[in-house]
Amino acid sequence: MRKRVIVLIITLLYHMTSFAQSFTLKGLLKDTSLQRPLYRGSVVLLQARDSFIVSDTRADKEGRFVFNHLNDTANYILFFSYPGYAAYSHKITAVKPVDGVLDMGTVSLLLKEKLLKEVVVKSQTAIIKIKGDTTEFTADSFKVQANASVEELLKQLPGLQVDQYGNITVHGKKVKKVLVDGEEFFGDDPTLVTRNLRADMIDKVQVYDKKSDAAVFTGIDDGVKDKTINLKIKEDKNHGVFGKVELGGGTDEHYNVQGMLNAFKNKRRLSVYGTNGNIGRTGLGAADRQKIGTDNDGAENYDDKGIPTVTSAGAHYDNKWNKDQQSFNGNYKFNTMMVNGEDIVVSQNNLPTGLILGNSINRFDNRNTRQSANGKYIFKVDTSTTITAYADGAVTDNRTASYGNTQNFRGDSSMIYNNESSDRNDYHLRSYNVNLAWEKRLNKAGRTISLYLNNNFSNDHSSGENRSNSDYYDSTGTKDSTALLYLGRRTNDDWRTNTLKAIYTSPISRKLSLVINYQIENNLSHDDKRSYNLVENPAGKEEDGAFSSKMNSNTWSNQGGVAINYTAPKLILKAGNNIRSIAMDLESEFDNYRLKRTFLNWNPSASIQYTVKQYSEVRLNYVGSSINPEKAQLLPLKFNNGQLVTYLANPDLYNSFSHKISGDYSAAKVVSNVYTGGNGSVTFTTNPIAQAINVSSSGKYIYRFVNMPGYTNMNYDLMAYYGRQLPFNIQMIAALNTSGGKTFNLTDDDVNKLTYRTYGAGVEIYKSKQKKYSSYLLAKAGYNINKSSLQPDTKNNFPFIEIRPSLAIYFLRKFEIHTDANYLWQQKSQAFSDNFSRVIWNAWLGRTFLKQDQLTIKISCNDILNQNNGYSRTANNNFFSENRYTTIRRFFMLGATWNFTKFSTIKQ
């Protein structure tokens, strides 16, 4: 099966690149009268049909110019220019290359002073400008539908791809930030910007590699860059109100309501939004369930399990004043989500004594509410000093209830135990951060000093009950005992972290710089988690010591480090080391036990970045890290113990150490939209801290963290990609990837080595034609390998295939039909007895109304084939599981979207 999949993908890629023959175009650029070569003369190749730049070059010392890999079915225009000479253009049609080469011979340019008539030069705005590392697109040069979003605009830009979840890549690299006039808009979720700002508001789209804040401040290039898009708003669109409202109702009581309002005035921006529905959307930045929860906002996460009802709201405000010396950026978010459903897990645990097979079912009913706010104030005192104040806070309230039944069996299908459990918990969390930064440029370029004070204060409290009733069976399948655990639960915890960090930078020479840092940190925590045995004491007056913890922790750390930066026009070198001393003081009050430990951590690092040429670079990095044991590994909380699970302490744990080597290469031809690259990393962890698992004959699990001296965990990740524009304006990206490694743990005191590998190949294809259609296809296949040394004969390898096509067609001027699908297939294995396959197919039909197509009415169907069976597979050490769960299935919906705008006329 795997070979057939690979052959299919290779064949597909071959045919996509075989639509047309390629040829080479060459010639000589000379002066008309003297016939001397015009060295460095500019030669630009454009597509004849739309004047889009395909490539550009400059003539060499002999006047020669060459363009390779041109399509013989296309028409081109050559544009020649040289200072002091009249520009000249030549159209190439009916190409008939000889042996793959079209030789234009000598192209002669005429001196302007020899022209006998007036030369009129007309200015035309460039569609694309390349300024250093920034590529700038003129938005109005790319036509989109009326009321189209910025996302639709980005799909039209060469070199940019936007998948069906709103993820943006530029020449194979993922875009991490989308800014509006250089400022963050509702945090760092790009889709919140691209799907809710209008394309007709955008003047320029700037794509660049954003340097780190530290590099911008110090002027020392540290090689850290994030692919970023900045949207420049048109001047006449920066004064007014705009937004949209969406309403929808459907079968099985499904509904969706969304609205957003924006008020822009000069440098002040105010935005508010609200949503309510039960179709899986949690905010304006997430247009489908698989994109939900990208900002890790706790209660906002929805992992497809259960049927959700969600209400969310948010507000954003940013402004600059006092000649941009002062600015403020603030956000508020509210989210409440109710989810109910059930999930079923089938598992296999490979032990030295044999297999343990498990079946469990869990029904849940949860309600999560979260409010969060943040604000950043920046005051540029003068050209050398900046003060930044940042604060955020979050209030989380979760109420959960569940009922479960779990059965474990031996490999011969005889029962080990049958457990019924129920849980109810009411949890509340408050967390706040207050940070201050002072940054000062000193009297020499590159010499800076900065101070950062970060503070976190958190508190949580909860109450609930946990009931667990187990029946145990002997090897003959006869019930031999029963146990009931019924606990009342209470928690009241406080945590505080204070950090002060200082950084000093200074140039040593023109290319060499020194970076010195020092940091002191204090972590103070009080964990008060108590359980009450309601079987023996129904009133819940006395703590049960086996399931209660009262832990105090006070940790001080001091860290200092030195780094050297070498920066040349094409080369950046960096090497340094941080040394961190940690003093940990742990006290378990209920056990009358105190543990004091000290650790010394080394964190060496080195990196090299070499720019081969513009848009082509290679990077290599090394990071070493001492990993000291966490307090929960040294002294785990007994509160986490249960009837079937017990965590044991190990106060003698010591550091492990990891070495990570990573690198990446990227090369792009921006004007011809061809790019290639790859990245990879490998990590070795010596003397790793691993989880030791002991399983009793009755199926009870005992966990303990231990060091594994003499063993080394290893994992790796490699990926290579290639993208180009094929004939007929088809944009293609092909990728190969592999990942895997080996890890060690102890199972029933035997060392288990888990070897895992994944091989994958995929291709993405984009093609669109304005006001006609837009299409996208993702096809990928792979093979998973999992091998456990404790059960070498157990085969849990399986291949998988995933295909995601989408298509939008515009017709009769006012109509649009959109359809997308997701096909997933996974082969059965020894742990998973059945093949799994499903097709999730969605579609909608819409029509626009009103003068500027401001109103859209559409009818849609989610999961047309009703195959959206919630499903996932996992492999962890020697444990394999298959999860099936309740999720949103087929429904029909009728909806309407109204876009509104009102912009003020600007007086000149």
C-alpha cells in the first residue's frame, strides 16, 4: 500500500510539471552607434497578458542576458532600460526555439540625446516593489469580489498561499504575524485580521522577515526572524465605520450569530465583536472547528469532542499620540462554552508479562467561562529611551461533570477489573501579570542597557466530589474483591513569580558585539489540596492523608551569561553560554517532610546564518540545556492519587541534559515565484528523566519518575519542500517529511525501548481566476511505525492517506457555490482491528444583493454524507489507544451576511 501511494504522488508531480516544454531565452544588449556592451543594463521579463513580472536580470560585462525555464506556450514582453538611453520593449509571440534556445541576437538601445522628437514618460504605479528584504504589493492591482476579505486578497498575491483554515505561507514559510499599519490587531491570531478586514481598505501589502524586538532595539542582528505581513490602510479608509453581521439557523436546532464593528480614525482604532452559536465556532478568528483555540485561551479550546454551545465577545483599542511618542494597545476577550457528549477509548498496553487491553466509555457535561484582558503602554521618552508597561489578567471558571466505565482485560480476554466512576468539580482560577521594561541606547551605536521586571500572581480554588467503584477478578475470571473510593475534594492554592533581568550590549569592533545578561528569579507557591473520605466520614470533616497534599515551595535562581555576535553583510555568527544556579526548598506539611535541592544548569548555544544571495539563506543552530527535575516529579501531590493510580516520590532525581541541533535552508526567486527549502532538527537527551510504571495483578498503576543513566532519548524531524508556478497559473507546493526517534522508560522494572517513525509526502495545489473560480487541493500520505522492545512481535504500524479539496465557483455575476471535503483513511493494525475511513463533505450556495453586493444569502450543508465520526489514534511509550467521540454531524443552515461601511471624506 505504501509503495502504491508514493508512486501515485510521484506520478502526480511529474504530470503537473509536464504540461508544457521549457526553453531558454538569451541575447546581447548593446549601444546602437558604438555597439559597446551595456554592462548592468536592466532586462525585465513580463507576461504579455497582464504585464506581471516573471523575472528580471542585468546584462553581464559582455552585454549578455539569459532567462531559463520559460514556457513555450506563453507570450512574453521584454523590457530593456539603461541610464541615459531610451527604454525599449519587445513582444515575444509564436515561440519556436531551436534545441530549446531562443536567441534574440543583439538588442540595441538608442541614446536619448539622439532622439529627434520629444519623449514622453508616463508614470505607472508598480504592482510589485522589492525594497531590500521587503516585498510590497499594490492591493488595487489585484481585483477581488466586492466586500471581499483581506484573506481573499492574499490568495491573489504571487508567492502567498492561504489554506482552508486561514494559515498563510509565503514561499514555503508560515506567516506568524499580520499587522495593521505596523500594530498588532486583537493579539497575534492572523485569521482575526485577514477574515474580518475588507480588501478594499488595503493600500499596500508588505511581506518581510520581522527581526526580533531585541535586534531592533540593540541594532545587533541575532538572526531571529518571523515571516510577517503588514497591511497599510488607505488614507481614505482610515476614517470611518465598517463591519459585518452574520445570522444563520438550521436543522436540529443549529444556529450561528456573529457581528463585528470597527471604528477607525487616524491612528485610533476601536473594534468590538460578539458571537453565539452551536456549530463549533468560538470567535471571529476561527472560521471552522479545526482552527479553534489557536491562542491557547483555555476555555476557548474545542478539540472536536462533544456538542458545543459557545458565546464569545471581544474588544480592541489602540492609539498613538504626542507625535507617536506614546501609544497604547489593549484587548478584552470573553468566552463561555458548554460541551456535552461521550467518548469511547479502546487501548492496548504492552507489558513484559503480556498485553493489557482496555475499553472505556466516558460521558461528560462541562461549562467553561473565561475572561481575559491585556494592555501595553509604550512611552518613547526620547530617541534613546523607551519605557514599556504591560499588564494582563484572566479569570477562569470551570464546572465539569462526568461519568465513566472502564474495563481492563488480559491478553487472553479474561477480565482484570471493572470500574465505574463519577466526577464533579467546580474550579476557579485568577491569574495576573504586571511587567515593566526600561531600554536605553547609550552614547555609542550598539551599546545599550535594558531592565525587565516581570511579575505573575495566581490563585485557584475548587470543590468537588470523586466516586470510584471497582470489581477485581482473578485469572479465571472470577470476581474476588470489590473496593469503593468516595472522596470530597477541596483546593486553595497561591503562586507568585518575580523576575528581574538586565541586559547589556556593546560593540567590540565594527562586526563584533558583546551581549551580557543577568537574571534573578523567585518562585513561591502554596498548594493546599485536600480530600475527605465520604465513605468513612460522610460529614467530610477529616482529611484523608492518602489523597491530600499541603505543599510549600520556594525556589530561587540566579542566571548569568555572555554571548558574542559577529555580523557581516552575508554572515551572522553567535555563540554564548548561560549558567543558572537553582536552590529549591520543598515542604510537605502533612508528611512533616522537607526537601532542599540545588541544581547547576548549563545552557550553551551557537548559531550561524549565511545569506547565499537575496532571498536565499542557510541557518544552523545548536542549543544545549540542563533539564532539572520539577517539583511534581520530586514530590508528586498525593491529591492526584486515585483508586487505580498512585504517584510515588523520588527526591534523588538529578539533571538530564539535551543537545539540539537544527538547521534550515530556503531559497526563493520572488519574481518568478519559485522557491525551495528544507528544515530539520535532532535532539539527544542523556540520562533522561522517565516515568517508571508498575502494574499490579489487579490492574492498578503505580507511577514514579526516575533517571535512566546510560540511556539517551533521541528524536528528529526533517522536511523538504519545493514550490513553483506551473503552466496555466497553477501554484504547486510539494513536500517530503520524516520524523521519529527512540525513548526509554521502565515498565515493571524492565527497560522498554520505544522506536517510532513517520514518513510522509504531500502536495498542495492552488489555482484561481478572479470572479470565476478558486480551487485548492491538499493530498498527503504517510506511514507510521511503532515498535516496543517489550513486545517485539506486536505490530502497530499503519499507513494513512488524507485528501482535502475545496472549490469556489462564481457564476451569473451574483452567485457563488463553495464546496470542500476532508477524506481520511488509516489502515488497521494489531492494536486497531479495523480500517478507518471517512469523508467530511461540506457545501454552500450563496447569492449577493444590494447595490454593492453588501448582502449575501446562502444555504449550506455541513457533513453532507453524515460521516463525521469523531476519531483519533495515539501512541505513547508502550501504550496505544483509539478514541471515538461525539461530535457535530450533518445539518442544513440558511444564513445571511451583511457588510456595512461608512467612511468619511478627507479634506485635502
